[in-house]
Amino acid sequence: MKRPALTAALALIAISLFIVAYRIVSLGYPLTPAKPDYVWTFRFDGVLHGTAKDSLLLLSLPSEQHGQIILEEGIESGSMSSNLLKEYDNRIAVWSGRPGPEGEYISYKASVLLQPTGTHTTVVPPRASYPYGITNGEISLIEGLMAPWRALNFSARLQVVLNLAKKYDFGGPQGNVDFLSLRDALRKYDDPTRLLVLLAAVNIPARTVEGLDLVEGVVGKTFSWVEVWTGQGWGHIDPERMEIVSSKTGFLALSAGGMSAVRTSAGELSAKRFELTRNVMSRWRVFFERTSRSARILDQWSLFRIPPEFQQTFRILLLVPLGALLIALLRNFVGFQTFGVFMPVLMALAFRNTGLFYGLAMFAAIVLIGYGARRGLNRMRLLLIPRMSVLVTLVIFCFIILALVGNRFGVRQFMAVGLLPFVILTMTIERFFVIVEEHGMRTAMETTLGSAAVSVITYLIIQWEVLQITFFVYPELLLFVMGLQILAGRYTGYRLSELIRFRSFRDGT
């Protein structure tokens, strides 16, 4: 193998793998993009009962600020008016009006996709703040007790607070902190509030979040947890182990910052229920939703940014080079005989509309009819261009007959015959006739069967959604394919069919 070809092939393969690795390692792309994903369906239902005044219901909703992508959502409000508002990092649905005598049915439903770690950017909190209700005297006392640790680095301060919260039932002093005074100052508050106070005392931003466990089922209320700013994002503090876990693992956040997820004014909510269900989602839709909302340069130039009506075409086009590589391997390494390189690929593309069985049947029928016509034209001694024109006309006439038959008997596949590459079929008929004349009917049939087999294999490849998604997400893989094509093009060794054909020489007979 000459060095220029090897160098070009390895360079193309290296560039392709580098871009893919960058997407996976730095941008958080999945290693297996075709792996099934899940979407959570969140539903809230309740009946709002009012008084003589207008009632108000506020419901915190899933939000992209909480690392979620809202795919679809719908609101039912009956006779009440509804609006969507934004308050800090929270999205809020507001129902207002006067409920009927038996109350007003309220409903909200959304499909929520959780973003993977590393794809969600959050604005850094400006400063740590104390929870509502903490008095100035308590703040002064607590800050004085926690002063020795305020000068430590961020990680050390955070670990001190977690250790303090984990050992809250201490009974004596440790270091420079009077544990008994600190315990007495925080005794009247619940555990989340104590944790927020300790974090604020050492200037670490934290917040309470209210939401649901990511478990399928129906519950009547939400629960709260504490999240702390880790320097890269919000981390959930496990209240049992006092350790930080990903805030996107196992939780559906609805409200942040101490705001209640459900609030009413001049009214009472009954039959309240939250429901979560998990469904398998098309991986194609997953990537479309993520890249369409991303500001990263590779996502902005992603094929998912082109209009959806054109994406289907590119899904197939991206796999055509893979089919061409397959044909090169089957011809040069195995020894398959085909009618050229592009005929099997184009036939495979046409089979997507006609179906594999009907496509092969129509291909065989048209080639045989064309061969019979070509034998008749041979007696007329026509020039090449007029002869090919007659064959093109005959092929199109066969298309018309098949379409009419399909319409008459309700076979839609026959009506899709117009998508077969008629020019390639015409050239195939001519090549079939020449091979019969020069090498005999057996060789011509072997070439026809080889072309059909390669077309079927190529069809199965381009129909494989796993490959479609992989190449659509990582189009740079075409450079990898091109490198393999160059390597295959420099192969000059024996084909497998030749080893079988000349096996008598190998055996010495």
C-alpha cells in the first residue's frame, strides 16, 4: 500500500474519531446515541372551591431552569382563566376566576425530558442568604460561632457544614465553635432550615426545592429538599447521609427558593393529586429537542437544525456512503458481481417505498421484459442512443402498467414503482444483454443475483434506525467511512470467490 493513500486514510479516520470523542467527552453526547430514552409525563389534578370573591390558584411547573425540557404541555381551566408566568427560576401556572358551586376542575399535563448532566447551564447565585424568619440576633450569634471556618476554601467550608449537620445531636464543643450555643440557636427550626442557616453562615449559596420523586405513581403532595451551589451547578443534599448527589437524579423539581409548589388565595383546593408516568421516547425526538435549545457551536451547526421535512432525506443520504463501502468490500474482497456500483444503492433506496419483496419482483420482471425487447431491437441494428431511448420508453411504459394494476387491485407498492431509478434500470437491461451475449446466461444471472443481494443488504443497512441516528448525530463519521473506502481501494489481493474458484491449484491437483 502506498504511503499517500495510507496517510490520507489514517488522517480521515483520526479526524473523525477526534470530533466524535470531543462531542462525547466535552459536550456530554451519549456514547450510544440510539439507545432508547424516556420521557416523564407529569400531571396535576384538583378541584378548586371558592368563596364570593375571585379565587386564585398558583402551581409551580417543570422548568428548563431546573434542568428539564418541556416537550408538550396542556392546561384545563374550565370557566376560569389561566396564564403562564415566570418568577425567578420558576414557571408558574395561574388560574383565576370564580369557581362554580361544585368547584372548578383544574388540570395540567406536560411531557418532561430530563437533560443529561453537563448540558444545563445555571447562572451563579450572587450571594448566600438566610431563610425567611431568622432574626438579626440569631444571625449575629450564628455567624460569630461559624467565623473560624468562613476563611476556608469553598470545598472545606461545604464539608464543615455537612459534618455539622450530620452530627447535629452533638453534646459538647469541638474546635472553636460552641456546639451547645449553636444547637440552642437552631433548635426551633426544622432540619432543612438548619442546613440553610449553616450554609449561609459560611457564605455558601443554597436553596430549598420542592418537587416529586421520579417514581411512577400518584401522590397527594410534594416534598422539599435542599440544594447547594457546588461551583458548577446545583447539587442535591441527601438528608440521610449528608452527601451531595446530582440534582437531576431521581427528582422532578417544581419550585425553588422556598416557594410552595401549590398556593391558593380566596379558595380551597380538594382532590389534589400529582401523577408521574414514564414512557419510551423516540431517540430522534430526544436529540431534536436538545440541540434545538442548545447554544453550543456544534449543536448550532447540527443537522437537527435543518427543517424537519428535510431531515428524513438526509437520514438516508448519510448512509449511502456506507452502502457504497459495503459494495466495495463485497466486490473487491468477496467477489460479488454487480451491475456497477450505484445501481444496487439506488435500488436499495427505491425499495424503501416499494417494499423489499415487491421491489425485487418488479426489478426482475422489468429486466426480463427489457431483455426480451433488447433482443428484438438487436435485429433492427439501431444506433446506441436511439436504442437506449427505446428501452427508456419501454421501462417507463412498464411503470405505467404496474401503477394501473396496483390501483385496480389496491396494491400501493405497485404505484410506488415510479421511484425505481428508470435510467439505471435501462442501463442494467443493456448490461444484462451484453453479458448474455459475451459470457452466457449463467454469468448474467449470477451478476443479476449479486446485484439483487447487494441491494437487499444495502437496504437493510439504510433502514436501520440505529445507524441513521448515529450518523445523523455524528455526521463526521463519513470521514471515517471515507478512510475505510481508501483502504479498501488499495487492496489488490485475492478475493474469497477466487480462493474457491482456484482451490484445485491450492490443493496441488
